[in-house]
Amino acid sequence: MEYIDRSKVAKKMTTRIAANKLIRSVFFLATLFGLLVLGILLYRILTQGIGWLNLEFLTNFASRRPSNAGINAALIGSIWLMIVVVPASLILGVGTAIYLEEYAKKNKFNQFIQTNISNLAGVPSIVFGLLGLTIFVRQLALGRSVLAAGLTMSLLVLPVIVVAGQEAIRAVPRDLREASYGMGATKWQTIIRVVLPAAIPGILTGSILAFSRAIGETAPLVVLGIPTFITYLPESVLDTFTVMPLQIYNWAGRPQADFQHVAAAGIIVLLVLLLILNLIAVLIRNKFHKRY
């Protein structure tokens, strides 16, 4: 019978426990640091902008005077932008994910497509701006419109939605598909009635992050030439517009000190809009999560 040195075993256990406590402390400090920075930013924004946030700020257009400046045009423009981005990116992203997971053969060509889609998620956003400028603004002559900007931003977030959609579809148990086939359903009926409803929570989780990125991006819109100062509202997807990040950037660069407070108020409105969009997506996700 092999002899066990209890002192060595106890020493190893003590070392492992100490290492575990050290790693846990490091992770806790990293989390605490992130929360601390976020808290400081929120405190700074709220203290600077809450006093400037009122109904007139939401209904007024941009102005050269801080007291008259408002975010109405940028707020409506951001909503118009998301009206284009959300359906375009979801339809293309989920459709691509369904094809790659359910229909595409597992060969080298499709593996090449899969690799490039994953790589596109890390491409700088300004590259998508150049692509949108070439295709949508110049080739298709859409100009600096809501449609051109929305399609450009859809391309930006498309890889994230495709990858999230693939992971969600892949996570659906095989038993659900086989049960559907056993009941006489076709492949398309199985995808629509079984696979997609079960995958919606995972798809929306990735889509929430993608849409949050789309509504806060500025580099592609700057490349497209979207203005930062307009005093009218878009009436269709072919009209010129502006968005809140560009308007906030314009205010932050003004020499007047009061414009810093106006920019902080604009950031508060942007955060509220993000929270509302995320809340809607979370509610839809939770509804389907309980069902499946």
C-alpha cells in the first residue's frame, strides 16, 4: 500500500486555497474597478446634464445658443435610423444563420464563409463607412439619407447577429427537430415553428449588443457625411438626418462652457433610449425563454 504524506497533501491544499482566494480577489477588484469607473461617469453626466434636461430640450432643434439648444432632430433621426437597421440586420443576419446551420453543406467553401463572417466582426467601423459611401451613397445614389446610413450600420452589426444566430440555432436540442420530423413536418416548418422560437432568446441576446453598438457609432456616419447640425425632421428614409452621437460630439467640441452641460443632457437622453430598446428586447427574449 502506497504511503501518503499527510503534511504534503495539507500543504498542497493550503496552496490551492490561497491561490483560489487570490484569483477570486483579482476578479472582484477587476469587477469593482469597472463598476467604479461606470459610477463616476454616470455621476459626472447626471450632475452636469440633469439640470438642462427638460421638455424644451427634447422639443427644440439645435441652436448656436446653449439655452435654446435641443435634441429633437437628433432623437427623431436616431429612431429613424433604428427603424432601418433593426429589420434589415435581423432579416439578413438570421437568414444567413439559418442557411449556414440548416442548409449549407459542411465543406471548405462554407468554412471559408464562416471564417470571414467571424473576422468581419472585428473590422474597424470606419471601413464599413467607406463601404457604405462607395455602394449606397455613390453607386446607388441614395445620398446622405436615412436609408443609406441604416444599410451601412446594418452591415456593421450583421456579423455579430449572424454569429449569435448560429450559436442560438446550434444550441436547440436535436430531439426537438426529430420530434417535429416525426410528426410529419417539413424542414422549413420545423425551422419556423420549432427551431426559431427556441433560438429567439439567444438571437436577441446578441442582437441587443449589436443594436446598442449601431445607435452609438459615429465613425461610419462621419464618413458618409451625415450633418451634425440640422433644424428639421426627416419625413422619409430618403431624407437627410442627424443622430444623437453626432449632435453630442458637436456640442462637446463647442468653446462655450454651457455646451458641455447640453452635451451631458444629450448623453442622458441617449442612455435612456438605449435602455428602452434593450428593455423591449429583453422582454421579448424572456417571453420566449419561458415558453421554451
